Amino acid sequence: MVATTFLSSVITFLLPLFFRSVTARYAPCTQSFHQLIADKVNISNCKKLGTLGAQWGWKTYEPKERRIDVVFGAKLHENVGWLAWGINPGKKPQMVGTRAIIGIKLLDGSLSINTYNITSDTKLGCALKPSEEFHNMTMGYNADVEFHNMTMRYNADLDYYIIYASVILPRVYNISKLNYVWQVGYSALGTSPLMHPKTLQNFDSAETINLKSPVGQIVGEHRHHMRMVHGIVNIIGWGTFLPLGVIIARYFKYPLELEGWWYKLHISCQILGFSLGMTGWIIGLWLGCASKYYTFKTHRLYAMFIFPFTALQMFALLLRPGKTDEYRKYWNIYHHFLGYALIAVIIINIFHGIAIFKPDTTAWKVSYIAILATLALTVIIFEVYAWIKFRIKKAKSKPAAKAKSKPAATSIADEPSSPSTEGHDWAEES
Ligand code: HEM
Ligand code: HEM
């Protein structure tokens, strides 16, 4: 029954999340955005971007001209802010090397738009200056991409800031594999945009697109889906099966009195949870290596604690002392203490993992809280049941004890033990 409840929680909450993520990557832009830009420019395609609530539309003039008309829009919810769209001639869609158009909303409400070359110096904190200035300084560095007819507007109906431009691409760019990058930031010094926030959304704002395909197909992007798989597998493995195994170990012996079953079920649950968790952990490591431009340190640190110590718990099963061994009770204390500590760290880390998806965390949180609530409810039910069983046993044993002995001679030893000691004598594990 418990297993069915978990499986239905998982199916109800986690699988829709995965399918939503898969489809969200290819979403067309909203009707209102499409309408707005179609009134002003001749755009043939339009799509919602995966992060920062941004949308973009384009029209290509290939093969005659190497020109693309671009419209890019996003919200800026602070008094000062900037939005950027750019292309990267390198092998990967990434910030460094990007030639970008950046539109800035200044403190006085005016809008400024310019082109910028983003270099590794930008990442190190050097001021990002409009590329005319950069161009003058470095004599022709920016001679590759040409941006024309750049404008930035605000649309009050959509509360969107929108950049319009025509881009002329040199030969080095291949529009069937175009690396493009977008970004939103909330501080600027005049026409110099300053560092953007450091959430996953801000790091995930780059992809490779095939502009020759009718829907603007994304090329070689697996990371987004792997993150979903990583989150779901970890929630099921570490966050569901391992605590479920602990519940089985604690309550199946008493009050359920399934002596022959509890140990088999406990280790099956732990082996399944550990195998799934290990798969999720390996995917996490792969993700960490694939996204070498940033790390999520706290999440990684907890993960590095969880895996080896859970592995130790698993291997400990093979090495545990026999039932009659004098060290058995110390082994039990260690196994239970580490087990509970790991469950606590796992739960904390799952919430850290979910927080990486900020601000889209509601569905994840609701799903995992529902799973935790089901587990907690199961524990409460078993605790109450154990207590009732203990009271009944105690009530039954009293008249018998009275009949046997004189009232004055009743000893504490005749009292039945409490449910927490009677059923949970860990030293008696099979
Ligand atoms: C305004 C000055 C900027 C600064 C100081 C800056 C700085 C940084 C830093 C330090 C990181 C790495 C974060 C980490 O490892 O913790 C990063 C990542 C990133 N930034 Fe920026 N950035 C700026 C502007 C931009 C602009 C204009 C764009 C888009 C056109 C952009 C797009 C990205 C992307 C996509 C990433 C993810 C990693 C990568 O692709 O390299 N950034 N930025
Ligand atoms: C206890 C369970 C979990 C473990 C042991 C774990 C483990 C890891 C590891 C080892 C990494 C790589 C870190 C790095 O090298 O920078 C990682 C990254 C990550 N994890 Fe988890 N994780 C867990 C749960 C979750 C959950 C529940 C979610 C989301 C719902 C999540 C989301 C992420 C994300 C988004 C990344 C970053 C991926 C990237 O760099 O692109 N994790 N995790």
C-alpha cells in the first residue's frame, strides 16, 4: 500500500514536470508578442526562449544576403536594467566571444542601445564598453558582424522591452548551427552594463539553433533534459526510497510484526534507492563537468558527502558483526545514527538542488513536499498504531499480573515495555 502511494505521488507530481520541460524548450512565442512584432517588422519565425522569460523573432534573407532581422524582448522589473542578444562565432554557445546588442534602461527612464564585444576580460570584471569605443581602441577588432537599424522600445501592454536590429553575418557564421546568447541584468553605469545575476537561468541563456529549420530547431542541447532527469531520479532514489527503507526497518518488525519480511524489504528498498541515487549522482557529475563555466558549490558539497557515506552504509551490511557479537550493539548505533543523518542531509540537498532552478521552483517544491508529507503521515500512522497496540497489551497484562501477585508486591519488571523499546530492539535485528 505504501509503495503504491509513493508510486502514484511520483507519477502525479514528477513525470508531468519532465514532460513539461521537454516541450517547453520548443515553445512558439506568445500570441501577443507575435502580434506586436508582426505589426512593426516582417518576422517569419518566433519562439519563447527557455530562460529569463525572453522571446525572440527572426527572418533570414539567405542565401542571397547574409542578413537576419532580429526582434528580442524581455521584462525588466527594476528601475535600471539591460537586456542583451548576441551571436558567438566560436564552437560553443557561451558568453565569452559574443558580439551582442545591449539595450539599457537608464535611471532617468531613457533607453540606450549599442553593440558590445564580450571578452574574457568582461568575465574578470573589466568594464563592458560599447564596441565603437572598443573598435577605436583596437583598430578593427569588431569588423566581423554588422548590426544595423538598432532600436529599443518599451511596450506597456506586455510590459516588455524590445530590441530590433538587422544583423549581417560574415562567412564564419553558419546559420544552420548559429550560437546565440541572451541575457538580462539589473545594474549599469551609464552605457556600461554591469554583472547580471548568477542564477541557473542566467547561465542557461545560450544555445545553438538551426535557422534553416522551420521552427528554429535547437542543435545538441541535452543538458536541460539531463537536469530534469537528474532531479527526478535523485528525488525518487535518495529522497523517496531511502527514507521508505528506514520506515520499513523501523515499523515492519513492530507494530506490523512482519518478522520474516522487514529485513528483505528494507535492503531491497535501500539497494533500489542507492542504485537510482548513484545514477542521479553520476548524471550530476556529468552536468557539473559539462557546465564548466559555473558551479553550485553548496549543492556539490552536500552531494560529495551523501554519496560516499551512503555507499559506506550499503557496504556496512556485508561487514556487520553477527547477532551474538559483542560489537553488534555499537554497529547498530553507528548504522542508525549515520542513516538518520544521511536522510536529513539528503532532504536538505534536494531543496538546494530545487533552488538552483530559481525562479521556477514551485512545481518541484510542491512535488517533493507531497512526497515528504506522505512519508511523514506514514510514520505518524505507524507511531499511533504502535502506541495503541502497546496500550492494549498493557491493559491485558494488568489483570493477569494482579491475579498472580499480591497488590503490594507488584514489581516494575511485570510492566510491559513501552512501544519504543519493545518493538524497536535494534540489537535483535535478523
Ligand atoms: C555586463 C558585464 C558582464 C559580466 C561582468 C559578466 C560576468 C559573468 C560571469 C563572471 C559569469 C560566470 C559566472 C560564474 O562562473 O559564477 C558569466 C556567465 C554568463 N554570462 Fe555574463 N557577464 C556580463 C555580461 C553578459 C552578457 C551581455 C551576456 C549575454 C549577451 C552574458 C551571458 C552569460 C552567459 C550565457 C553565461 C553562462 C556561462 C557562459 O556561457 O560563459 N553575460 N557572466
Ligand atoms: C540528494 C540528492 C542529490 C544529489 C546527491 C545531487 C548531486 C549533484 C551533483 C554531484 C552535481 C554536480 C555539481 C557540480 O559539480 O557542480 C549536481 C548538480 C546539479 N543538481 Fe543535483 N543532486 C541531488 C538532487 C538534486 C535535485 C532534487 C535537483 C533539482 C530538482 C538537482 C538539480 C541540480 C542542478 C540543476 C545541478 C547543476 C547542473 C549543471 O551544472 O548544469 N539536484 N547535483
